[in-house]
Amino acid sequence: MNKSKTDVETARLEARIPVQIYDLMQRAARLRGMTLTSYLIATAGEDARRIVEDADIMRLAREDQTVFAEALINPIAPNERLVRAAKRHSEIIERR
């Protein structure tokens, strides 16, 4: 069964912030027609999503994208050291 919006699990967050910042956030929330809680969830949640996305997504310059794609399309042959490492790996690690 899917949880409705009212059934979403929540956690409590407490923070001590300067009164001026608190007042500013209260005003911003009112200007958006939101409660302070919904304003904080919206703004902090979006910022957190962006930060995590930036950490999870690798961005390459166009030249690097081309080099990467070419390496995938036409990989170089493994050298002797890599061949030995692959052999050792297959001897140690059990296939599932």
C-alpha cells in the first residue's frame, strides 16, 4: 500500500539561528504564502538535492567527452600487468 502525503515519515530538526535570519525566513515564507516549515523544506530540500546531484554527476568538457567515448568504442589492448591482475582476480574472486 502506498503512503499518502500525510503518512510520510518525518524527522525533527532543531537549529539555533540568529533572530535576524529567523525573521528574514519568516518574512520570505509569508511572501510565498507558505509556513516556515514548508518554506524550509522547499528551499533547503532543493539546495540539498542540487548539492548531491553535483557530487553524483561527473561533468566533462567536450574534449574529455570525446576522449572518453573513443576509449569506450576503441579500447586499447590490456597490457601484461592488467592481464596478470585479471587472472589473479578471477582466481581469488568467486563468480556468482
